[in-house]
Amino acid sequence: MDKSPNWRETFVTAIVKTCGYSAVVFVILIFFFLLRQGLPALFEVKLGDLFTTRWYPIENHFGILPLLTGSLVVTVGAMLIAIPFGIGTAVFLAEIAPRWMREILKPLVELLGGIPSVVLGFLGILLLSPFLRVFLNLPTGLTALAGALLLGAIAIPTTVSIAEDALDSVPQGYREGALALGATKWQTIWRVTLPAARSGVLTALMLGVGRTIGETMAVMMVTGNAPVMAIKLTSILSPVRTMTATIAAEMGEVANGSTHYHVLFLIGLILFLISLAVNITASSVIFKSRKRAERVLS
Amino acid sequence: MKAVPLILLVSLLICSACGGSPGQTTPSAGTSAYIQNKGSDTIVNLALAWAERYQTEHPDISISVTGGGSGTGIAALINGTVDIANASRAITADEIKQAKANGINPVQVVISRDAIAIVVNPQNPVRRLTLQQISDIYSGKINNWTGVGGDDRPIVRLSRETNSGTHVYFLQTVIRLGDPKNTTLFSTDTLLLPSSEGIINEVRQNPNAIGYDGLGYIPPDLMNSVIAVAVDAGGAYVIPSITTVNNNSYPVSRDLYMYTNGQPTGAIKDYINWILSPEAQKIVADLGFVPIK
């Protein structure tokens, strides 16, 4: 009788530990799988050929630069939309909106996040891209901009939800202190609340970026998928082909073990490394800011 | 409650994946059989219509039909995961080599014919083009509709993805004008859309667009803006139809194929024989494709 809780304790601890470690193990396994399938591409295709501007895999043109720039343009565009809108909405919900409005709005924003991206893609094809073509007088509405707008809409709910939680958990005393010193509401938000919630807000943004880089379906439907180099300022208004859309569109067709197959895995590896870099940057920034905050407090 | 069908489906998939030769059940008559059919998106609607009709006549046979593109279907045949691969292009030498390496022997049957219709927005006044003009448009030599006698508008080129048999056929027959030494490619700014619907939808709403797709996929509202094609400028401009495909006057038409592993046997053989029968070929015509014979 005495031993049973102890046994349970060990058992539950073991399960929890397994869960914790399994995430790490899976990431490492996936990474090694990507390495194993992707690295052969570097030997099968000359490095010089890989970094060219022509992507036409069925005739052995494996230039991945258009795909890299395509993903970059769409992601940056989406973040330019999602960051101000996401933080703005979060600030409004946490600091300005009355309690009742917040209780209606926040679940609605989170519901937006629950809309499958393929449905947003449909709206993009049927409504957004024709509108963009007519409104901006473009040759076609299937552009990086359409992709960026949709991705922005996909990233905003994640960003808002987490940033709002972070703002909400800033102690009320901070705001009262600022107001007592004569700061206006805006000064309090900008100088006190937002900086205090910085790490949470940054996490929100990084998760938003993560969703943006990895999103596939909506992007494939609205960006036109033309593998052109997106290096001019006007590239946002022209069709692009992203890395995720390329993998999704072509993975089904390739023969196992062919060069094309390995190059697609190499693209997956590059995507993985980009996400990793974004996450490492984010956590180091958060870590630094925390250390400084601790220094200030001590 | 929901999990039960899912588990069934998953176990079915696993069974068919590990079985090596799915669908080939015992030869005794009257037994049920499960035929997996996958490949060309051009053929998928036709294959579905056939499968539906055949299953009502033969309740003991179940047929699953999926699309994904000719390349996808052939890849699945090579990997041994389907019984019949649909393809809107012939299997390549490379693919045959891979199949042989996997112990698969692809056998080809022509199941119907198809015309590739080139289509523009109804607002676009251009209604006839030569093969050379279409090639110049898609390879990026002509970038404005004035170059082919149209309005002053930029040309937006639409194409299927590279895993589509229609894409490969169009590249070889139209852009390269059937010349195997020609290495012209699609202009890089050609939009590669993942589905026929994507192309039709963009052509319907964008007056700058030009697209191509199987004749069976052109909806009635775009039938009037299908381009009449001539082999050279002096020749006759021909609109795609069952008649013009059968008398070989429409230059952009092709055979559609099914591939099996080895000569078909049992239920698969019966099914393919039925597909070639007049009854099934009538469905071909109903869906806008061109029946064989």
C-alpha cells in the first residue's frame, strides 16, 4: 500500500519524460532524414547549377534561386501585414477594448485561425486575385501580393492570440504606476506595457513567421507558381513560386531516389534550416532582453 | 465513432501498399475484387464515370479512382501501389527503366483520344492562331496581344504543373512544334496552376490570359473563345471537336492511356475490355473526349 504512490510517481514521471524527449528525438530524426535524402542532391547537381535562375526540373534545370526569392518575398510581405495588424489588434484587445467587447472579439479572432488555409485559398482565387488585378491594374491577380495578404490573414490570429495573452499578463501595477506618473494611455502602452510583454510579443511574431514560411496550400493556389526571380521591388506584384508550393506540387510525381527527388528534399532541408535560424534568433533575442530586464530589476 | 472508418481506410491502404499485387484476387469467377486506378487529372473524370457505371453493373467489383497527374499515376504503378495508372502521355524510357528495376512491366492500352483546346477570355478578340504563334507566346517571344492581332494587353500565360501529362504534351507538340531537337522551354513567367479548374477560372475572369486544357474540361461559357489552330499561316484554322480530332485535321490531339503491370488478368482485364466496348466509349463522347474508332 505504501509503495503504490511511489510506483505511480515513477511511472508518470517516465511518461512525461518520454513525451518531453520525444519531441527532441523526432526533430533530430526528421533532420537526419532530410540530410540523408537532401544532401545527395549536392553531388548530383553541380553547386553552380543549383544556384541558377531556371527551375524546370523535368528537363534537369534545378536552379533554386527563384524559389528562395519567391518564398522570401511572400514571407516578408506577409509579415509586413501581420506584424502591425497583429500587434495593433492585440493592444486593442488587451488595453483599449472594454471587457465585453474583448470577450466577443478574441474568440472571433481565434476562430479566424481555425479556418483551413485551403478555404482561404479558395477565397483568394475567386475574390482576392480578381480584385487585385482590377484594382491595381495588373496583368494577373495571381501574385506574391495575393499570397502575402492571405498569409498575413493566416498569421494574424496566432500572433494576436499569443501577444494578447502576453500583454494581459503584465501586472496591473505597471500601468497604474505609469498613469500615476502622468503618462497618457498611449505612452503607457508604448513605453511600459509593450516593453514589459516583449518576450511574449516576440514569441507571437516568431510563431506567426513560422506559420507563414511553412504554409503551402493557400500560397500554391494564389501566387501563380511561376518560377521567376523575385528581386525587384515590383516583384511583389508579379507571380512567384515558393519553396513549399514547389515541394507540394512536385513531390507526388518524382520517382523515388531520382535527382529531382533529392533536390526537393534539399529544398525541404533549406526550409527546415530557415525555420531553425528564425527560432534561434528569436530565442536569443528573448533571452538577451530577459537578462537585461533582470539586471534592471536587481 | 469517426475513428472506425478511418482505421479501415488506413488498414486498407497498408494492405494495398504491402500486397505487391493489389487487386489480383483469386481467379475464380464471381469473387469480389478491388481495383486501384490513379493518375492523369485529364482522365480522372472519365475514369470516375466509367468506374461508377461499371460498379453498378458489377456490384462485386469496387474501383477507387484518384487523380494527381500522369507522372503521379505512373510513379504509383512503378512503386506497385496501383493496378491501373491513367496517363495522358506515353510512358518515358526513363520511367520504363525504373519500372523494370522495380520488377514492374508496364503494358499500355489506348483508352480514348483527347484534343488540347487553347482558350482565351471571351473579351479577347483573338480567335485564331498558328502553332508557331502559340509557341512564340508560350516561349516568351510575344508578350503583348497586339503581336497576334489583338488588343494592347499583356499576355498572361497559363499552364498546368510539370507533373501533368498535358504540360509535357503541350511542350513537345506546340512549344517545340513536334521537333525533338528543339529545346525551347516555357517562358519562366508562365503561371503553373495546380488544377484544370485553376486555369479555367483564371481564363474566365482575366482578359489577358491564355490557357490550354483537355477539350473535355472547357466549360460551355468558354466554348466560344476556343482558339482555332492552323499548322502554318496559309493552312486551315481548325476548331477542336470530335470530328476534327477523328479526321486528324486538328493538330493538337493525342491518345490517352491506361497502364497495367504486365498483361491485365482477371477483374482488371474484364474492366479494361469493358472500357474499350461501345457502351463505355459512349461515356467518352458524353464527357467531351474523343472515342476511339
